[in-house]
Amino acid sequence: MRKSLDKNALEWTVFGVGLILVLATIVYLAREALATDSLPPDVTAVLGPTRPGRDGFQVPVTVQNRGDRVAEDVTVTVLLAGPPEQEAVLTIGFLPRHSTRQGWVRFNGSPAAPQLRVTSLGFASP
């Protein structure tokens, strides 16, 4: 028995749509690879208002990467000045380009006016 190689309209439509999607994906990836600058990660950290928590208070930390490359293992160290001086460390495993992540650090006690500051910011660029 001889098989017919003729395709019906539905098969041609599915083929055409699939071909368009594959070509569009290739064009998009090529454009992103060529048009995107390759600036290193530009990581910044901003502290939010303190909030009371269990056995102390919590501080939101917003970390942003404005660079064109990924930052990995981002480490933010927050220092609470005053007696006793306390230090908290926040680690974010993966920070994509042009993205923002939020985390929290916790300190013991409940100072009236906590004096907080980011003392160090480290990351790796793969």
C-alpha cells in the first residue's frame, strides 16, 4: 500500500504556527544576546522601617540589581549601633538582572530609636 504525502489544511496550519513560534523565539534570543549590555551587577540595599516582632524587632531589607548580569550569593550585613552592638546578615542566593528581592533581619531587644546601617554588601558574578 502506498502512503499519501499530501497533508490536509489542519496539518499545514499547525506546521506554520509551530514554525513561526520557533523562529520568533530564535529572533528574540538573538536580539537579547546582541542588544543587552554586559554591565556587571549593580547591587544596592535599602533598609525599611523597623517592626516589632517576637523577642525583638524586624527590619525589611530590599536588595536591587540594576546591572545587566546576574548576582549570586548576595550577602547584606546590617549593623545596629549602640550598646550592645548587634549585627545581622541576610543572604540571597540568586538575584537576576534588573530585579528586586526583599528579605528580613531580626535584632534582639526593642530600642527606642534603632540606628541601623548596611555595613557590607557582597556578591558573586558568574
